[in-house]
Amino acid sequence: MLMAKLSNVPASDGRAEPRRIVNIAARLDRRASPFTDVCVVDLSAEGCRLTMSASIELDSAVWLKLPGIEAIACRIAWVEGREVGCSFHRALHDSELEQLRSKPKITRLKPGGTFGRKS
């Protein structure tokens, strides 16, 4: 079983919280449209960067569903092509970050909308 890989992003980018490089399949709930599949590529307690194929507007209010933890209310802080920055309305707890570190690597959604694991 493969685990999600996390690495620290250098702190020289001016962020208050260290970012960890991840590869986690997740979903965005945008209220006005169906769930959107996304891939979280870096993560901190305060927010994340993700990639998505659908378009989204700056300052949109969304819910991010990561595997194993409750959906997190977010605001879209920036958009650059397919990359999107999300600012969490509440910081993730250390226990939630640790839980995400210990999850098996998520590769894609199975038919019917359930997350699949890479073996």
C-alpha cells in the first residue's frame, strides 16, 4: 500500500504556515454546481493549492472534502489557469494533518463516486 507523500515547501515564499507537497484526490462543493474532482498538491493548516479541470471564480465560497476528515469551508484566494489557492475558514488541527499524512495514496474516483486506492 502506498502512502501519500508529503514534503515541506521552502519557507522563503513568505507564508506564515509551512506547506507540504501532497497528492490527494479531493472534491469541491460549489453549491451552484455538482461536486468537482480536484487534486490537492500542497497543504498547510491554513489552506491549500489544488489543480482542477473546471473553471472557478476568485473569492468563491466552497467546501473542500478531503478523505477521512469533515468538509472544510474555504474561499478561493487565487486562480492561475488550472491551479487554485484555497484559504480555509478554520485552520486544520494537527491531528487532521497527521491523518491526511497517513492516508493511502488516492489515485482516482471509482465508478459511482467512491475514492479508489492505489495498491
